[in-house]
Amino acid sequence: MQIIKNIEEMQAFRSEMRGSVGFVPTMGALHRGHLSLIRRAREENDHVVVSIFVNPTQFLPGEDFERYPRREEADRNICERAGVDVLFVPEAASVYHDDEVTLKAPPYLGYVLEGHRRPGHFDGVVQVVMKLFNLVRPTRAYFGKKDAQQLCILQKMVEDLFVPVEIVPVDTVREEDGLALSSRNVYLSPEERTRALGVSRSLKRASRLVMAGELDTETIKVAMRETMREIDTIEYIEIVDRGFRPLKRVEIGNTIILVAVKVGRTRLIDNLWI
């Protein structure tokens, strides 16, 4: 496995690659969710590139940029064992410049739900992902469906800006008890982690209701809220179409149920695609 920290070296190395390239951009603290992306990329491409970059522009003031988990050696070992060809670990000073050209998230999709709660977050996401795409020039890029709004924005970005990259969505990976894997789960105390299971239970309840024929979104949201009684703060429960427009009735094949909560000081998101 080649470890590259320099922008110019990455560009030179990429120019020598032949065949398809699968790309998995991450912020590190890798877990089984990331591994599912890497394995999918390994199955579908001649080469696999993983980037680790804790992107400062997608963190708001007061968020956890400084304390975001960083595990360089463990991440490196995970990538090597998973058959990654290139681990790209750039420095922020080489990625960003003074008075640079910037991208903006779409004016609706980028500013509802997560975009409303974290204004400017998705601007930082599209900015860094476009930079990484230009450096790595992947054939396919792999993103988890747990970050549903991010995934939809990046799909729209490559479509609107004619970027020759296929965005590949990959299903959320969960613990045996249902908790969606996230690098931020390490912040949860054992007691908080138990309470956090209310999120996945609420999504399971929503799934059962839809399977039983209940399509009224308000009825489903009431049932989900009831299931999350022990959650400290429910920021939102929303049922939207793939364009993130609110729905009054579930549309099979075109619906995402989204949840954002706080358990203790830890903010968690989860969703169900229907």
C-alpha cells in the first residue's frame, strides 16, 4: 500500500494508474461501515484509493473538529489489510488556499434538515469532495446511505457539474443491537449508548408500520417519537422524498425517513430508505 501525503505526489501517482479507480473519502477513525465501502470498491475496480482528511470547512464553530477521533496507525493497518492500493492523507494547508474559488451546496437541498441545523456544513462537504475528485480522478466513489442528505447532494453535484464520477451508495452497517456505526459513537457512555438504541428501534417501528400498510407520515412520526421517549433531544423526525421534499404519505421506492437526535453531548443521525 502506497501512503501519499503530498498533493503533487498524488497527482503524479494517479497519472500512472491504468484501469478503473474506486475512491472512498473518509475522515478517518475507520470502522466496519468504512470497510464495507472499501470492500465494495475493491470488488468493482482495478485500484482502490482511500483518503483520510478531517475537513475543517464542514465543522461549525463549537462542533467537535478538535476532538474528532483520530487514529492514524489503526486506520493505516485497516486499509492495508483491506487491500487498499493508495492511502491519501493530505495536510489542510495544502488542500485549502487564501481567497480561493468556492462551491456552494444547492439552495434547497443544501439548507434543509442537516443544512438548516448546521448552516454551511454542506458547502464545506462539496468543496472538499470536488477537490478530492479532481486529485484522485476516480471512476467510482463510495458513500454510505447513513449520511443520506450528503449522498443526495453529492449525486446532484456530479450531475449538475458534469463530473465524470459514478456515485455508489452503500447500505448502512449496524451493530448487532441495531445502532448505526459512526465514528462519533465513541463519545457515548455505556448508559448513553443504551438510550441511543431508541433511534434504530424507532426506524424499525416505522418499517413495520409501512409494511402493515400505514402510509400517513404524521402517524408514523408520532409512533417514532413515542419509541424515542428516552432520547435526550429529538432534533427532527422527517419523512421526505428523494429530493428531500416533505411527504404527507409514504411513497414506496421514493421515501427516506430521517432522524437527528442528541444523546448526552453526542449528536447522532440515522435513516431508513423505503
